[in-house]
Amino acid sequence: MSISGGKYKALERARDIGCESIQLFIRNARSWLSNPLEQDEISKFKKTREEISNIWPLLSHN
């Protein structure tokens, strides 16, 4: 699922198309380098996850 616009957006997109589970690519697959997660981004993801709790499991991929 795309994380364009924020990782929390993947949850919204998954809900909108009726997903039961999702896999998030949490960084660019073409690079070993990635920026640390910002607290705001973490907070938005957690808040969205609380609102959209029926999508399970969530898997991450580097």
C-alpha cells in the first residue's frame, strides 16, 4: 500500500478499498538510507490506527 502523503494514509487507503490486511513499504526500496520517523508522523499513524482498527494484520517491509 502506498505511503505517499504519510504512512497513516496507507490505513485510510486500505479502508477505502475494503482491505482486511496491508503491507507497508516504510521506506524507498532503492536506498539503504532513510530519515528517522518524525513524532508527528508517529502520532498521526497511531491516531488513524485507533480509528481504523479492523485492518489486521499490518505488516511492514523495509
